[in-house]
Amino acid sequence: MERVEELLADMSLDEKLAQLVGVWLNVNREEGVVAPLQDSMQGEDVEFEAFARHGLGQITRHYGTRPVDPEWASTALAARQRWLRDHTRLGIPALAHEECLTGLAAWRATTYPVPPAWGASFDPELVELMGARIGASMRTLGVHQGLAPVLDVIRDQRWGRVEECISEDPYEVATIGAAYVRGVQSTGMIATLKHFVGYSNSRAGRNLAPVHAGAREVADTLLFPFEVAVKDARAGSVMNSYAEIDGIPIAADPYYLTRILRDEWGFEGTVVADYFAVAFLHTLHAVASGAEDAAVQALTAGIDVELPTGVAYLEPLKQAVTEGRIDEALVDRALRRVLLQKARLGLLDDGYEPEPSGPVDLDDPESRDLARRLAEESIVLLTNDGVLPLGDAAGKTVAVIGPNADSVTALFGCYSFVNHVLPHFPGVESGIAAPTLLDALREELPGATIQVARGTGVDDGDRTGIAAAARLAEESDLAILVLGDRSGLFGRGTSGEGCDAESLDLPGAQQELADAVLATGTPTVVVLMTGRAYAVPGLLRDAAAVVQAYFPGEEGAGAIARVLTGAVNPSGRLPMSMPRSTAGQPYSYLHPRLGAAGSVSNIDPAPALGFGHGLSYTSFAYEDLSVAATAGTAGSIRCSVMVRNTGERAGVEVVQLYASDKVASVTRPLAQLVGYARVELAPGESAKVGFDVPARLLAFTGRDGRRVVEPGEIGLSVRRSVAEPIAEQSVELTGPLYEISGSERRLTAVSVEPGKDD
């Protein structure tokens, strides 16, 4: 754009570099660490006017650093933008960014379920609507960029950031993640893809540990969701991974940040550094001799903007440019991308006038309704001996037991404002209405007598209340046992960033509490409110029913209670396998033949419940799987299946289509998801579900490093979960070996047509 080129030509080096950094103000330095090594990396407090005297690229977390009244904060943000316009030579406003993984991470804003709940819903359309609501909230407040979604594919359930990820399946991550991007960006906002790439594949599930993944695993599994979000959803920004892959930190790797992202995929947006990632090249990775060297490596690799503030891209980078250690043209390259983005946002318009939002409701009824719908769709019924649904439980005595039964924070993930920021501001209310599960059960079971016992804490190991809880269960007609996680940051929780697990046993003394309650013989419904999947084979075997809820957000308690009573028919499906033991980690259902159990090892890695598993209060039957006999390696495979509700109540079936490459030149997964559809059916109603699967989804990296589709036999199967095949047919891929160009369709087209009712 002409305006961008005019500005770039007129800017001094100081003014250029100012556009490549953010500023983070009002940070709680004593207890408020919400980013890795923030306490040591964040410099002294700065005055906004002094820091921004040459201009400013980004304002970091204006709303998401401490509890501030949204209307007041909006007025303050508008005032800062006016100051930049009126008191810097070029008058360029800043771009404001916020965290928005489970809704805008700001005081009083709607908090939605965590990403594994999005995955459990298998409902990209609903996730897109949620993204649009989140984007609209941010835009109202003068925010321009949201730091979400997380597109890391789950590889090891010990990793604390599993709760930020959508699924262990890259196809589901791609479809749901792209939907979130489309929703956010439909409001004029910028979505930021995290964490590019490999972060979730860390050794032993430890946060920010080295990643050792072969080029084939990265290309065939970890990159796919990012490719879809860039090419199909046109994401405006990408954030680098903290990880190093095979010894090279991503923040300094032009192969990923430039060759793959820009040269191959055509990405035109900005690459922003994860917080302090540029400086970490020196302080953590030791591949840079200091801040100047780190800045040179990161800028050369392709990081355009240093966040959250200017540790390396101000004076250190200036020195490198003036002394000839890096070409100023690389500064201009990043700056041009930044200015183009600001131009598209209207920040460079002559008539730009920052306005405060005025009175604003960040938790309006429409947003809460979306939070409710997503929570209801995400609840997974794992097992059920018939005790559920409970109905109104009139006249029954119900013991509600467990550390998460009466806990508000148990509803939320680590990137919710409630768990991310408020722990550092004791006494400040959450600002949103969020009943606990105990509250919701009292509401949904008005005819029951409800008695309560905590039993133990989430991870305090306190056993003093277990005996009393067991007695209460023994005296009751039914026990509802609410177990799980407490989300936090950097060791302050059992799940969340920096809260990795050595074991996938339930934290603390919760398993002992469960054993004591189950030993009473009272029918027991277990509710797991977690950020990851735990190894609980005993609960799956002995409890009357088990329900999985990934931190379900402010409307989550009511959603769980309505599933228990039957007011909502559960339709969630597992986005990650339920492990049988910790010994099976790292695990993915996308394993080749050698990844399964065999006589050569005494360890069976098979999970207790497979990816895609989930029960309903009705039943479904499949018939007439039809698959085209042949398809071209450069074409697509068409198939269809009839699904019918054979039960007595309305319900939703998640139809799952898997492919299996029978013989290939490299080892391939025994099965991979290539399509799915949520199908809502009344009793006796049927539907024909059609899939048009691009052969591109069957591509892999061959022995020579090229990504290809090979001719040969492919099995297509409809399954209730990856472990529950219903019907399979084979299709022959014909034609020559096809090399992927990048222009192919990447996602399966799905159609649902009404069938004939019984």
C-alpha cells in the first residue's frame, strides 16, 4: 500500500524498531507470574510515554494483566492511542492484543469451555460462533489481536498444556481450529496460531522441554493444522513455539518461520514471538551470545514482532544494524508486514479516532447461551450401567462428594481470567456468575435430599475426610463423586502451563477417596472435571457411570447436571484417548503396527477408551456403507452411510470416518480420521451422511522426503470410536504417484440428507 511505503521511507531506525515491539504495563512483579520466567525477564517498570516516544508496535494485555473495570480500561486505552497519534512524530497507533483461548481473558468477560471441550463437541460450526462472539467482545474494547487458538496436537497427556489443545487428532485440530479462526476474524480481529510448531511433542511431557521429532512426524502430523488455518482460514498471525526441534529453537529457525510458513504456504501476516522467546535464545537455549545475537537470529529467521515487550528488538537490534551485523532490509521486511496489518485494521487512516467503548456487558445473555451450548455438547458419557439418566431423583438421598463438587475454579482452565490472574488479587470477585456443580445439582434435583462431603482436596493429600465421606455415601441412595484437576500456572495447579504430571493417576488422595466410596456398594456416578485424561481403569470398571467434563466454563456446572438428569442427552466424544496407565505415554492412536501391543514387550499401550468414544441415552444403527471402488491419487474418494436413531429419545450421533493405508512405502497409522459429522436424529429418524474425502488427506512424506499420495488399497471404515469399527470397505487409489503441490483441497466435504423414518 502506498501509505505503508511512504511511512517506511520516512522512518528513522528508532521509529522502525519501535513498531516491532510491545509494551507490558502494570505487571504484578511480586506474585503475578503468568509467563515463563516473567519475573526475571520483565525489566523495570516503564512509563508509557517514555517507552513509546518513537512510536509503539503493540500494547500487551491492557485488560488481561489485572482486574480492571472494562469501561474505565477502554477509556484509558483510547487515551493511550490518542497520545500515540498526537505526540509521536508519525502518529501511528498501537495494535492491542489479549489472550482469548477460553474467551477474552479480562475481568467480567464470558468464560467458555477449554479447547479439549471444543474437540469433544465435534462441532466446528458452534466453535466458529463462539469465536465470533469472542472477537466481537475484543473489538468493542479496542483490541485488535487475540492470542489463540492453540493448534498443538496432543502427544503426551502428562504435559500440562493438554488443556489448551483441541485433540490428539490433527484433522480434528485443523477443522475445529480453523473454525475458531474464521469466527474471530469475521469481526475484523486478528487470530494468532499457537504454537508453531512441535511444542506439544516435548520429552516426558515436560513444559518447554526439548522436542525430538523426525521431519516426517512434523510434516505429516504436527504441521497440518497450521497449514489448514493459514491456507483455508487465512489466519492473520502466527506465534512461534518455545520448543527446539532436534537442537534448533523454532524462534531461530528460518526453515519453519520462512520457508514453510511463507514460501510454501504463502502466509502474509505477522509472526509474533511467544513471550520472551527472542531473549530465550540466549538465556534458555544458549544458541545466542546475548540479546543482540538473539535479535539478529530471530529477525533473520522470520519473527516480526517481539512480545510482550522490547527486550532484544530495541537497543540490542539497533546496535546490530548500525554496526553492520544485520541488514536493515530485514528490519524493513518485518516492519512492512506490521504496517500492512495496521493499515488493514484502519489504524493508519487519516480519520482514525480511538473511541472508548462506553458501558459494555462482556458477559451478555447471548454469550452465556453459547457457553451453555458448547458445554452441553462437550460432556462425554464414558460408562453407564443404566443408573443414568437420574431423572428428578425425587425422594432419594444423594451424597455429593469430592474436591471439585463445590469449586468455582474447577470449571475453568489456566488461561481463564479466574485462574490466570485473579489468584494474585485475593478478595476480588470473579465478576461472572458461575454456579458450582453442587449448586447446579440442587437446582436440577429439587426433589432429592442432597448431602455434601469434600473428602479430600485436589492434590493436598489430606485423608482426614475420606472416612466421613464414605459413611455419607453408605447412608445415601446414590453418590455423585466429583474429582479432577485444579488448573493453574507454573506449579500452582495440577493442570495448566508449567503444571506437568509425573503420573496419570488422579492427583493427591482422590483415588483413595474414590476407592472408599465405591467400596460402600452405593451406586456411584463419577464426574471428572479435568484438563487432561487420567488413567482411571478402576473407576471405569466399578462406578455405575463415569462422565468426563474438560473444564467446561461458566455454564459448565449446569451442563453437567442436565446431562446427569437426562435433560440433555450426552453427545460428546473423546478428543483424546483415556489411558490405561502412565506407562502408555507418550501415546497417539495414530500409531503404526509396531505401536500396538505385541509379544516383544510386556507393556500394552492400548488406552482404556479410545479416541472418539462416547455414549448416549439412545442408540444408533448404521447400514449401507457405500464406497466408490476406485479413485485417483489426485482426486477424491466418495462414500456414504445411513445412520438411524433406533432408541426412544432424540439424540446426536457423531459419525466418524477413518482411513487405513493397507501397504505403503513407509509405515502408516493403523487408522486415521478423515471425516466426521454431528447428526441430530429423532427416534426412528435416519439420515444419509456423505463424505467426499480428498486423496490429499492420505498423503505422507515418502522415503525421498517428498510428500506424496501413493496408489494402492485404502480401507474406509465407519466407527463409533477408533476402537469400535462398524463397517469397512476398500477403495483402490489408481494413477501415478502424486506429489503434493499445496494447492489441493485439504478437508473432507460432508453432506447430511434426511432418510426415511421408521
